[in-house]
Amino acid sequence: MMITRSWDYGKRLVVTSSFTVLLVAGMSGCQVDVGGQTLPSPYYLQDDIHFAPSGPEFKLSREAAAMKANQSNFEEAAP
């Protein structure tokens, strides 16, 4: 009688653990790579958006302004 009871407990523990693992894995919602495609998580519409705001088209605007100011100072100092 004791052997059957422990066998039932072990079987129930394995089934419960397996179900819990599958449930947690199914609810994690991470990206998957299937056949070369990266598929989004099921919650991609509710995710917050991470992006960097666009900056100026000319990346060296401060350097260009400093060079222009330097050039104008040079032209003013020339006789």
C-alpha cells in the first residue's frame, strides 16, 4: 500500500511540475526564431517603445559653427 501511495505522489509531482513549466514557458512571451524569421512576442502591441529621437541631419553642426566663427575671426584680423 505504501509503494502505491508514493508512486501516485511522484507521478502527480511530475505532472504538476511539467504543467507548471509549460505554463511559465508559454506565458513568457519572448521572441522566437522560426525558419529564419524572427517572430515578435505575443505582447508586442503592449510593449513600450524604445527609440532614440532623431537628431540633426548634419552631425558636425557644432564643429562647423566653430570653424565658421574661427574663419570670420581670421578674416577680420587680416589687413
